[in-house]
Amino acid sequence: MRHKKPLTPVSVVAALAVSLLAAPAPALASPAPQADPTAQTARQPLERQVLPENDGWAAAGAGTTGGSTAGADRVYDVSSKTELLAAFASGGTDPKVIRVHGDIAANVDASGSPLSCEDYASGTGYSLAQYLYDFDPARYGTTREPEGAQETARRAAAAKQAATIRWDIPSNTTIVGAGPDSSITGAALRINRAGNVIFRNLTVRDAADCFPAWDPTDGATGNWNSEYDLLQIINGSTNVWVDHSHFTDAPNLDSAQPSYFGRPYQVHDGAVDVTNGSDLVTMSYNRFSDHDKLLLIGSTDSTNRGDAGKLRVTIHHNVFENVGQRAPRVRYGQVDVYNNHFKASADSEVPYGYTFGAGVESHLYAEANAFTLPAGTPVASLIAYFKGKAIATTGNAVNGNIVDLRAAYNAAAPADRQLGADNSWTPVLRTHVNAAQAVPALLADAVGPVFTAGEAN
């Protein structure tokens, strides 16, 4: 872990990207439109930037400043797991800046040597072959969750992996990729009981679970459930800005996994989940690709997780490419989803399910989003019912044509799953809002990691 290492100046390409992003865009109905937050790059280093006023729910309350005020002794340049974890631990919750160089692998030991699933299983007695034998529905049944020696061994092996790859980002932290190629592979990152965190300019990939759990009671035919999200915002965490990052399973896609008991052996869970009473989150200019379960907002249908009145999230100017579902799925929270581009291809390795999930007490406001979909994709499939009562959809475009998404859904939905118009709130914390037809071109080269961090001052 190195402090205050001089970094390469912003490249001509990055500077050009910044200038394009900072250019003003035509606005739709939006209170007090703001300049693109990336325009700050022209004025101060990436790692010293804060979330602009009015840029989504994370601008509420005290706003989101991360570690922008960190002194020189709290600026860390890291290029290994050991250095990154030391930076997280240093100084408690004092403001800090962490700049990630290159790729940091999570599934490694203290010396940096790779760890395999077999390494985690060693000494626990776990065997996938024995697990499959013991819990074959034809033998074990379908009415109870697995119990016995192999389930105990699976849990022990899973605990060893969790202790290795699950990392918590502390309060008052800015963590950024030092360049557009900076990444973290295999980690289950968490913002856990923390606040005021900025996460930018990083690729986060493949938080694969070595030990998915079989649950024959999950759904009509059972399911394999994996444990790790690429980034969790949990347990009352608040004021979090996730920006210009890339979340993906590639190259280890679930489509390459086998099926057991007639169900996919899925080793990935969510991309970015906001649950357990967390609040005030903005996700902007990110790329989400090649992943099934994207964004779960809200823990369960019950209120016992403290979700009611929380889970206020803004999702704007992101690209979702070849993703399956939950973009987002919402319970309880007021979730503003505008100016995103949802892209699916006919030959995607990730089967398309739905985009917006209307869950219990959800208040999802979807405006001026663009959908680029294969011919024949039913517009009604863009919304899925999960006991929600209402949704707001306005000015969204499907393959270039403005479509009333809620009306299309209701036209195909049974009477007991109709969704009313949600007039309970109107988003006010927004930057500019572009017409949906302009969004694909606007975001074509503007999302994901694009910056080079500068010397902190």
C-alpha cells in the first residue's frame, strides 16, 4: 500500500470523454436541471469529487462526499488484496481515498496465491457429488430444506470462502479506479452499516459462489441459490454514490454452468443490491452486462428488515446490456429510474426475463428510458408483478417509439395483477432529463470506467 504516488495525467482520450459528458443536453420536465456531475473532472481530481447537489437520492440529507476531505496520510494506492484490506482498516471511519491500480483478485491467500473451490472445501468433508446424491429430490423429497452432514459441510466450506472474499467498505470512503482498466475480481463487496461512500471508475466482476445451496421449496421445482452480490448496500447504510463502474459476470457466465435436479446451478446472485433499511443511493453512468439478477431493492415482503420509509434510490444514465431481470426489482422504496438504456440481443447468453419488478409497497417511477430489444419481444414483459399495486411510467421508448409501458403490461395481465398509476410522489432530485430517443447515442461511450485518477491535493 503506497501513499501519494504520482499518477499518470488524464489522457487525451479521457479528457475528450469528459468534455463530451459535460456538454449540456436538452431537458424534459425536471426540477432545476443540473450539469452532468462528470463535468467536475475538469475542475478537480476524480478522487476529490463529491456528488453534486440534486443528483439523486444520495444528495439528500448531508449529501455524499465520501473521503474527499482526506489528508495526504489517508490517500492509499493499492494493487493487491492485502493492500486494499489494509486501506479499508486504516484510520477507522476517518475520511480516506483509495485508488485501485490494475486488477485485485479476491480468491487468493495471504501470499497472493490463487485459491480454488477445492481449497475452500478441503477439511470440511464437503463433496458436490455426495451433496447431489444426498439431496436428490427423488431420494430426499421436496418439502424440506437440506439437513444433514453434507449440508453442514457445505456451510463450513462456504464460510471459508466468505471469510476470504467478503470485504466491507467503511464510512467516509472514496474508492476509485486509478485508470479505466482498474478492477476487482471475485470479491463480494459490502457497504455494511456505513454511510457517505463514493464508489467510482471500477470494474467489478464474477463474485462466484463455490457452494450454491439447493432449496427444493423455492418455487415450483426448487432452485439453486448463491450467496454473493458484486456490491451490497445493507443494514442501514446511507448516502452512497455508485458511478461510472462496470458490473459483470464475464467471462464466467452462469450459462456455462451445469444443471442439477433440472435447475441451473447458478453461482452468481445480485449485481448491486440495496436492502435491510439502507437509504439514499444514487447509481449513475454505470454499465451492467452479462448478469442475471441485477438490482434488488428491498429485502423481503415483510417490514421486519426496517425497509419501510427507506430504500430511496435513484438510477439514471446507466446501460444495461444482456441482463436477465431485476433492473430493478423494488419493495417499499421510492425508486427513480430515468434516462437508462436497456439493451438485449437475440443471441444473449443471459435469457431476458423482465426489467421493472413491482413488489410490495413499491413506488417505482420510470421516465424517459430507452429499450433496444429483439423484434417480437412483448412490451408487456418489461414489467413483472411481485404483489405491487402501482407504478409510474412516462416517456419511455421501445426501439425508438414512445410506449406506455404500464398500459402495455395491464393489457396482458390478469385482473388480479393490474397495476395502477402511482401518483404518490414525483422525483425532484435529478440532473438533466433527456428525451428517451436520445439516450442510446448519449450513453454510447459515456458509461463504465472512463477516467484516470489524478494526484490528490
